[in-house]
Amino acid sequence: MPGTRKLGRQTAHRNMLLRNMVTSLFEHGRISTTEAKAKEIRCMADKMITLGKENTLHSKRQAIAYLTDKDVAFKLFSEIAPKYADREGGYTRVIKAAPRRGDAAPMAIIELV
């Protein structure tokens, strides 16, 4: 079930962390993070792309309210969402990577398909 991982943070901190990471994912196309964070980011990124496919004023306002950068929100509606117009879901891919060197946390790379 999406949104059930607490990630060792309080609610406000966790929500802002996810907002920042989803914004970075749309800005760069791929980011490296821990597996748990990547699985949470996947849910929110798919929801944002679905909003981008609707392309209504209401969906634009919702995306701008969630994403932390207006330029990235514009990129979502103009470049990212049109690529997935004929796709029904599964817009992101999570690839497991080698454990992090410092604390051996399981790492993953999340990218747009």
C-alpha cells in the first residue's frame, strides 16, 4: 500500500522529502537513493504524471502545489506527460544498486521509463 513507509521521519519532514525527490526525478530523469525511498517516490511520481496527462487547469494547480519548482511543473506538462499519453501506468523503473559504502543501506536507482 503506497504511503505507509515512515522512513524514520516525522510527517512534515517525510512529505517535504518526497516532494523534493519527485521534483528532482522530473528535473534530472533519474536519481539514486535508498530502496525504501525509491519505492515511495515511484507512487508519487506516477500520480504526478497521471495529473500531467489530464492537462486541465485543476491538475496543473495540483501539480504546482506539490512540486517545489514551477519550471519542473511546466516540464511535466509539456515534455514528460505527453511521452506517456498511450501508456496506462508504470512510468518509473526502480533498479537495485550496490549497498551504500558507509552504512550498507540498500540503494536503488529510480528513473523515468
